[in-house]
Amino acid sequence: MNRPLLIGPFTQLLPMTGLPLKGALKDEQLAVIENGGILVSEGKILKVGVFDELKSDDVDIHHIEGQQVCLPGFVDSHTHICFGGTRARDYAYRNAGKTYLEIAKAGGGIWDTVTQTRKASQEELVKGIVSRSKKHLKNGITTIEVKSGYGLSVDEELKMLRAIKRANKTTNASLVPTCLAAHMKPKDWSEDNDYLDTIINELFPIIKTENLANRVDAFVEESAFSPEEIKPYFQKAKEMGFDITVHADQFTTGGSQVAVDFDAVSADHLEASTEKEIRLLAKSNTIATALPGASIGLGCAYTPARKILDAGGALSIASDHNPGSAPMGDLLTQASILGTFEKLSNTEVLAGITSRAAAALRLSDRGKLEEGAQADFVVFPTDNYQEITYHQGQLKPHMVWKKGKHIH
Ligand code: NIG
Ligand code: FE
């Protein structure tokens, strides 16, 4: 066994431990270790504490120079970074005032990306995922959820999920795959129900056999699947042991009720959620995920994050990085901006992209710096953690460590 490595000292070390999963958080609750250090062995954290107290003759030391703030590697719990093509035309049309329907008629919308993704080879998709992951890694995101959903047939969904699995072996980031075969009704299927039946009976078993994902997602929305239509899909997914996550309440409500009914790990979007849905989610085990990148990309309202937290809900914040509604893909910028519009404390924003985001993916070994966790952490060149959200994504990480290795 290699000798443990002590990394530090950090002017401030934010372990993100000791915070409740649910409810509002004040900055007074945030643990800050001054002159902190992290002791790492075999890619995992042995100890976190004051640097000088962790020093011994038995450890090697990686000295950190200057003023630095260290926190857990960020977790992006909702992305669609596996895709082909671009939707710049949709963006221009939207900003010119064209409606959703007009854009769809002009050949835009999710179906456009389906067409472009189907044209891409598996190799091309792998390249795209790896290059987008690299950008994320540089910004301190060490774990990235990635959805399928631009294939919308058994073979094309498999192509996407296999590409995500292959990309996971190439990139230093950890990719968490999710099957989103119910992203919309494929335009080349005459019977909608047949499509979901085929997915349930043919795709789900292959996903299990090839171990391609353990999470299943659907877009519950008027333009996609109604709460009634999606039930058999989630029912079967649950029976087969998949975790459930839902694109819910983006434009119309209904999805969050489905999420709670199926005890989903997360309900994502929620821009249209009213008091009723907020109360429902707050009482449940389902984590609410805000996607400010989609609000910025579409010019829509933000998820009512303040109300969700005040009602006692758990809030994750993710980028939703996708070619249609959220092309920017910069999680820290988006989370910081959500903070300004929704009046979130630094602790709420930072928990939303670390500990609470990890919980939204049911990953208990990251999102916090504590004994036994993966040694994933990000280091910013400042002496005060408040500078991180203050610069709204423009203060870039000085270093990123993944599984105990300095990768950026
Ligand atoms: O999360 N809302 C549905 N799905 C994506 C958008 C995908 C797209 O427009 O390509 C989302 O925003
Ligand atoms: Fe999404």
C-alpha cells in the first residue's frame, strides 16, 4: 500500500458535512475548517481536519501554496450531454418571438436533436460526451449524470447508453447514466402505447443485462407523456429495480405528483410548481432539482427554490446541459444566478451542487469531504468561500482532484 498523501493547507476547507438533507440552510450552519488538510489513500479520504494536526512521519505531503478554498468536487445531477448537432436555430427563433409550435413545425425542438443524434455514430457520441465532460471537470464538476433520450427507439437508445458507458471509461469524471427513453413520443411511431410497451419489454431487459443504467426518467408534460400514460413505464421500471427520476412541472403541473407516487429519487425542473406541488415534494423523500440553465436558455421563470427550501424540501441544482433548452452548461454560473433570483444562502447553493446533488443520485460516497468518501475535490484561488458564488462562475478552480489524483 502506498503511503497516505496529505494535501493542504487550505485557507478554508468546506467539508459540507453536518448539514440536513432537507430544508433551508443558513451560512452560520456551514462548517469551515481554517488551514485545513485532507488525508488521502487509494483514492479515498482517510481524514479531514486541520493540516498541522494531520501531519506525521507516515504521510507524504502535497503542499498547497497561497490562499485557497477547498470543497467537494461538484456533482451535476441532471444533464443531456450525449447528443449530436446543434439547435442554435431554435434559440434564434425563440428570441425572435416564435412559439414552441412554430419552432416544432420548422423542424426544431427535441425531435431535431433526435434526428441529428441518430445520424451520429457511437464513436462520435463518445467524443462529444468526453469533450463536454472535460469542460465540466475544469469547472470542478467531478460527477456528471448523463441521460439518453435522443434515440427514441430500442437501438438508438442503446447506442446512446453504450456511448455513455464507453465515455465513462475514457473521462476522469464519473458519469452516471440514466435511461430517458420517454423523452417525447417518437414521431415515427404510429401507436404511442406500442412505443412504451416496446421500451418496457425490449429495452429495459437489455439495459439490465448490459448494466447500462440503474435510473429511468420520463418527461411528464402535455407535449410528451401524461401522468396516466407514463404509469406502466415507471411501474415496470420500479419492478425491475431501477431508480426513478422525473422531468416534472416544467410548463404544466402533474409530473411532481407522479414523482412522489413512484417515490422517485428526484423531480426535476418544477418551474411551474405551485404551492400544492411544493408542499407535496417537501413532505416526500423526492429531491427537488432546479435547472436554472433551462430558465436562462428559454427565458422562463426559475424553479421556486426559496419556497421549496422554506417548505422543508431538499434542493439539488443541476445544469440540464442540452442542445435545446440549456446550451450554456456552466453549472456554477447557473447555480450562482439562481441564488441571486431566489435569495439562496451560499450554503444552499453549495449544498445544491455537492451534498444534496449527490443525494439526488443516491451516491453516498461523494458530495462531502469525510472519512471513506471518494477523494474528489475542487480548489479555488481565494481566501473566502463567499467569493465563489459572488463571481457567478467567473472565479475558476485552480485545481481539481478526482479519486485522490490531481487531474486539473
Ligand atoms: O430538460 N424538458 C425536456 N427535456 C430537456 C430539453 C431537451 C431539449 O430541448 O432537447 C430539458 O430541458
Ligand atoms: Fe432535462
